[in-house]
Amino acid sequence: MKRFRPYFRHLRPVRGQLVVALLSLAVYSAASGIGLPFLLKWVIGPVFDGDRTRPDGEIVWLALLVPALFLVRGAAGFAGTYLFQLIGTHVLEGIRRDFFRKLQVLPLGWLQGQRAGDLTARALADAQQVQSAITMTASEGVKHPLTLVAAIGFVIYQAVDAEGVTLALVCLALVPLGVFPVRQAARKVLRRAQQSQAEMGSLSAQLGESLGAAREIRAFGLEDRVTGQFGVTSRALLAAQLKIAKYVQLIGPLVEFISACGVALTLVYAYRAGIKFNVLLGVLVALQQCYEPVKRLGLLNSEMKRGLAALDRLETVLHEPVTIADPALPAHVTRLRGDIAFAGVSFAYRADTPVLHDVSIRIPAGTVCALVGPTGAGKSTFVNLVPRFYDATAGTVTVDGIDVRGMRLADLRRNLALVSQEAVLFHDTIGNNILLGREGATRAEVESAARDAFAHDFITAFPQGYDTIVGERGASLSGGQRQRVALARAFLRDAPILILDEATSALDSESEAFIQAALKKLMAGRTVLIIAHRFSTIRDASTILVFEKGGIVAAGSHAAVYAASPLYKSLYDLQGASA
Ligand code: ADP
């Protein structure tokens, strides 16, 4: 219960409904627990025991009290249950929103260690499980204790009324015993639920990964293999769920068996004590009413345990520290000039394997800086430190003399545009995909950016023009078209710092020419960090940084580094030969 408490804040916006729901459930419980027995024994009973001379009309009215009671009980039950569903959807929405938001701010380094499908399962299945536990606690947790108190009260009242308190106590003696099997079962449920939720995550991850690699699976003939793996996980999930079902379903019969023992005990006692059978019958019926809430509370307990297992999985994400965050006292930053400096910067993704060693370099504002070097030398890592995708483990990265960790992330990143090898588009219209560059830009600005990127003509050639939906990840556009949309986005952003990851794969020569021309225009007047693969790009850069094994081994103009660095000379000559 305590663990769920922080999430009860999601109940706040619907507290009005919660009060009405609880009142409805109270009416429902009262109607079921004492309403009917009361009506039968004290209102209808005496009429039947009398001389039966009452007029028909009065009997009809009296009889109608029974459906009336059920109408009230039904309406209250419906209102209570429906409102709890409504409250539940609010809670679920709140939890999911928090979870999604957290995923957006967690460090990339953390995210890369996760399986996307598993996170999806947490956002969907686990959040659902937690919601179900919270709303069940809020409803059943109120309803059944109330019913229990009402029913116990009735048993005692009946017994006092008839043959003394002892009968009642004998009847109720076994009620606490019902709690033991319930607790035992719930404990088992918790273990299995943890396993089941983990399997669910794994299943979802396998599904996601197989869809992401659909081409590769077909090309390498891996269909049977991945299906087999999926089957193994799927069966493990099934087994865990069946175990849960077994323990949950055991709770009812166990409590019923214990209540039957209570009945037996009562029978023996009542016989010895000379209690009349009709008195006994009333007490036994009420006794049955006492065990029902115990059973229900048992089920609720197991539901809470399943909720706890799911909550653990949500909280590993929700409680994960956001290490890349805004500083407490951010520097005032509007538009930066783009003067980048690394001073004694070292970085490691994992503590024991440093990737950058003591890198110091200044990249003056407005210069184009090409990063070259063999794969794995640390070029991407170097550029990733500028937008604070990662933080340096030692040393500082500054822009215009301000430590990047001293600015608000939004301020820093507003001054940056990023164009990666694989142009990433969202499932939306082309216009909106460009608009991501700068929210609030006008249609004319979007079109002008598209013109600059040589994208306007192909966009307007589509029947829907800028309103054409690009398909998931831009599937309905060619590679060159996607690149140009991504460039248009960068034009619209108009940031002083540009980070480019040059595509290694060749595009068709027409696209290539357009993209080169667009890039040239885009780079003018900005500080550009470009992970370069092309001969032409490298030659046009004002500075070349040669990376080797996590360090910059040469920096300067083409002529200077060509003379100074044998590595650069060999890389360049190799490129030159193939170009
Ligand atoms: P480059 O861009 O020059 O090819 P990278 O900066 O991508 O090189 O990689 C430098 C080194 O860091 C490589 O040894 C690579 O394996 C390692 N590396 C890159 N990204 C990660 C990551 N997310 N987690 C762990 N190691 C990484």
C-alpha cells in the first residue's frame, strides 16, 4: 500500500468522482450487507407472522420494497464501479505520461543499454497492472472492509438477540484463520508476477526487434530461428501466468473451506447449547456474508502483489537519475556565436574503457571543421559532447566561453542543428517534419527552407505537396529526399552550430549534387562539425581534425595535416585513389 502512495497523486484531478464513487460503494455495501436481511426479518417477516388480514395493496407495496432495494443497490453498484473505471483511466494516463516524459529526459547512454520493446511493455502492460492495483485498492479496499464490518455486526446482533454472545464468537472464531492462506498465496503471486512481467517485456522486445530487422531476417533466412526464440519466451510467459492464475484461484476455495469448518464448529456448539435451528440458520447465512469479504480481500491482496511487481519495473525507469540536466543557476544564453572549445576533455562510456583522452582544441566561430580518422577513433563521441548527449568525464566543453553544463539544455540545443547520416523523419506530413526545426515558423519560412535544401520541387510534385504523409521513418521517400527534408529542417532551425554526420552510403548522383549544393549553402557562416567521409568535403573544410585512438593527432589546414600526419596522408591518398 505504502509503495503505491506516491501515485495516488494521479487521483487528485478526479477526487470529486472518487468521493461519489466511495459513497456509492458504501450504499451498495449497506444494501447488500444489512439491507436485505433487515427487510426480510423486521419488515416483511412480521407481516407474514401476523394474522394475514392486511389489504392486497399494502402487500404489493411491501413486496415492491425488494426490487426497490435491488434497484438502489444496483444503481449504487453501477455508479461506484463505473466511476472507479473512470478514475482508473486517469491514473493510468498519469502514470504513462510520467513514464514517457522520463524516457525523453533520461541520458542517451542509459537508453542505449535498454531494449526498446521492453520499455514499451513497461509503458503499456506494467502501467496497466499498476493502475489496476491502485483502483482496486481504492474501491475494493473500501468496499469489503465495510461489508465485513456490517456482516460481523449483524452476526453479533443476531446472536445477542437470540442466545448470547458465545454463539457469535464461535461462529467468527475461524475468520482470522482465513487470512493465512490468503497471505501465503499472495506471496507466491508476487514472485510469479515479477517473472511474468519480465517475460512480457522480453516478448515485446523480441517482437520489436524482429520488426526492426524484417529485411535481415528474410535475407538471412532467420524466420524459424526467431519464431523459435519467440515461442520459448511466449511459453515462459504462459507458464508464469498460469501459476498466477493457480494461486489466485486457490484463494476462493481455501477461504470457503475454512468458512465451512466454521459452520461445522457452529453446528456442534449450537446443538450442545440447545439453540433452535431457525435461529442458527439466520446466523449461518450472516456468517457466509463474513467470509465473502475475506475472500475478496484476499484477491485484492494478490492483485496488489501483481501491481507491486509491475511497479518495480516502472520505478527502475522512473527513479533512474537524470544525470544530464539543467544546472541550478544557468547562464543567460540567447543566440550563441558558436565558438567551441574542448579543454582537457576525457570521456568513457564504461568506466574501464576510456574513449577520448585529454582532448584540447578550439574551433573558432564560423569555421568548418572536418573530423577524419578510422572507425572507432572517437569522432562521433567528440561531437556528442557538444549538445551534451553525454557529459565529459574530465575537462570542460565550452561554447562562447560558457561551460555547456552551465547552460540550460534547451538554450544550448536551440543553438544547434543536427543532421545525421540516416535522416530521421516522423510519421507526419513533410511540412510538419520540416517544422520540427523551429516550432512556430510560418508556412513561407518552411517553404523557403525547403527551397534552400532543394526539396521544394520534389515536395510540390506530390499531389498533397507539403501535406504528404511520409510514412513511418519516412518510408515513402527515397534516401536522397529524406536527406533533403532533414536539411530543410536544419535551414529552418538556422542555428549557429551545425553538426553533420556525412552519409557513407552513396546516393544517386542527382540527389548527391543537390545535397552537396544545399550543404554548402547551409554551412556558410556557421560553426560546422562534420564527420566527413568525402574527399571534397574534407578538402573544403577550414580545419581538419585527425582522430586516432581517442585523441586528436593533427589539426590544421589540409596541407598542414597532410604534411604532419602519416595517418591522414594514408587515409587521404586512399580516398583520393577511389574518388
Ligand atoms: P567514430 O565515430 O570515430 O567511428 P565513436 O566515437 O563512435 O568512433 O566510437 C569510439 C569508441 O567508443 C569505439 O571504440 C566504440 O566502440 C565506443 N563506443 C561508441 N559508442 C558507444 C556506446 N554507446 N557505448 C559504449 N561504447 C561506445
